[in-house]
Amino acid sequence: MIEFQLLAAVFIGIGLLLALILILRLQAFISLLIASITVGLIAGMPPDAIIGSIKNGMGGTLGFVATVVGLGAMFGAILEHSGGAQAIAQKLLTGFGEKNAPAALMLTGFFVAIPVFFDVAFIILVPVIYALQRKTKKSLLLYAIPLLAGLAITHAFIPPTPGPIAVAEIIGASLGWVILAGFLVGIPTAIFSGLIFGKYISKKIHVEAPNLEETKDETTEFPNPWLILSIIGIPIFLILLNTILGSPFFIDSIPKKMLDIVQLIGHPFVALILANLIAWYLLGIKRGISREELFKISTKSMAPAGVIILLTGAGGVFKQILIDTGTGKMLAESMLELGIPVIVFAFLAAVLIRVIQGSATVAMITAAGMTAPLLEGVNMGSFSGALFVIAIASGASILSHVNDSGFWLVSQYLGISEKETFQSWSMMTAILALSGFSFTMLLWMICGV
């Protein structure tokens, strides 16, 4: 009877969450809180215990996420304002040549989306693919799909983007290992969903570049692309260095004082503060941007960051309610009896929520909240924890369609019909999710976790 009550609580909570978002159009933040309270009440939690779970879930999650997402948003805003995305695109296109332009654009998207939000990065780089199409007369999709794949994969897989940071914190995974797993899975996934599928679909659908106003003047002087890549690489390198040197393979062979220094500068907080200061000076002050303008750029970047932070906190509340009611443990035991691996459950939960309600961020955070209580026997500080993050990110990326703002963004800027957007963008996200999860499972089996 108790098991039935707990199971009913979860399904009613998720159903209510989707109804609030899809039917009543409530913001996902308040919808997650209402769903969490509902699960607690149906599971029989006393009111004061529910309030305690909300405080613990919100506070425990946001102590890390709020700082990292805020620093990452400011970092990305300065890079965006400097024209760094266009600088990387131009350098790669020059180096790869016109013939290999799709590969150059895939790599551009892959690196640019690390500091810059997906939709912003796409809008910034749209003029590049327009110019290529007009020059080569080939289908716009030959260049757009690889770019979009690179952007979407990095945005979902590789910190310090908000999605994987949120999921890693909710399930307790190490950010350094997530970065490593994100690259290992993301690169082959980008090749399959971006280059290979892009080449295929561009032969089926010919798209001319639409006559939309371009966002940057061609005479704009952009910063050195190697400088941009170096600045983007600083926090990633420091976080990875901390993770690797702090692992059992090296920790005993490194002097304690050196290890302490690496642990400080390699923590995401300090790594991103250093990256911000370097970007502030080299891409701001040194290029003649006033301190007042830099202050405005940084302040403006906090708006989208605030939404991600609150959503992540609400996801932490949902997780805490599942733990405190004992629902998570019951679900884990039920899946064990059915022979369903927890990592498969994590992927499928993200898929279901993504397809139904559209937002990849909501899908990632909700699936992480559902999965976290099931991971009692997993060492989440290791590589296996990172693979859970990528599995959830893969599921949350699947089949973007009409209930996702990204679907309409792509349709508008590429000038294609809804049917063509389904055939190109939606199919690319489906291939991305399935190949991403397949490579995740391959690593899972190879590592024997």
C-alpha cells in the first residue's frame, strides 16, 4: 500500500508539472515547486517537513550553481560583445577552406557555445552561413546543420554551460569529469548529427539564404581568434587539471602545497573568476571599451542567468522531496527488479519530459531530480557520475519540435517551412540524442561502471 502511494505521488506530481507548464502556461520554476509540494502531500509528509525539504533542496543546490552560472553568464557576455564568435568562425573557415566549411562551422559552434547561450550564439553566427551559401550556391542546410549540432551539443554536454552544471550539482557529479565526458561523447556525436546528417539533408532540401538583416558589419575588426580560444580554454583547463591531479592516480605523488594551489585555482568558482578578469581586461579595457559599458554588459547578462538559477533550485527541491519521502529508493528497487539500469531510466525520463513540454533545460533539471535519489550505490565523484550527466543531457536534447522555442528560432532564421524544419533541425536533434546516448553507453561498458 505504501509503495502504491509513493508511486502515485510521483506520477501525479509529474502529470501536474506538465499540466501547469503546457495548459496553464505557468513558469517552470513555480510549476516545479507546486509539483514538489504535491508529491510530498500525497506521499504523507507533514507540512513542516515539506517546507524543510524545500529549504534544503533549494539551498543545497544553489550554493554552487548560482555562483558558477552567474560567473559563466558574465564571461560569455563579454566574449559575445567582443565579436569573439565571428573571429573563431573566420579563422576556422580560412584554415579549413571552402570545401571543409561544414567541419569548420561545426567546430565553431562547439567552441562558441561553451561561454555563449545557444540562441545568442546562433543569431551571432547566422551571417556567416548566409555568406557561405550565397558564395557557393549550395543548400544553406549544409552549413547550418553542422553549426547547430556543434552549438546544441556543447550547450547540453560541456560545462560551464548552465544545463550540465545544474544536472551535475543535482546528482552530485564532478564538474571536471563532466567536461571530459562531454568532449569524449560530444565530438563523435557532432560528426554524426552535424557533418554526416547535414551533408545528407542538404542534398534532399535546397535552401537559399533569406534576406534578413545581418547583425555585424563585415568591416568590424574582431579580436585575435587564438586569444578567444585561449580565454575560453582557461577555466576548462584549470577545472580539468584539478580533477586529474586530485584523482587517486596522482594525488599521492603531488606535493601538498602544489595540490592546494591547484585545488584553489582549479575550482570552478576561482577558474571562472580568473577567466572573467582576463576577458574583462583583454577583450574590454585593452580594446577601448569603457568600464561603464563593461558594467552594463555584465549586469545585462544576469537576466537569463537568473532564470536558469531559479529553475535549478526548484529541480533541487524536487530531488529532495523524492529523497525525503523515500520515493527515490522505492523507484530504484523497482527498476532493479525489472532489470532496468538507472542510466537508461535517466535518459528515458529526460526524453519523455523533453518531448512533452519542449524545454531542454526543464527536461534536464526534472530528470536529474528524479534520478538523483536512485544513485545511492554510484560513486558520483568519478567518471561514472559524469556519464549520468551526459545521458540526461542526451535525452533532454531529443526531437525539438513545435513546443520548443529553438524550433521556431531555426525556422525563422533559415527561412524554411515547419515541414522542412522537422526534416532538418528536429531530425538532427533526434540523431544527436540517440548517438550521444549510444556513445555514453559505450563508454559505460568500456569503463566497466
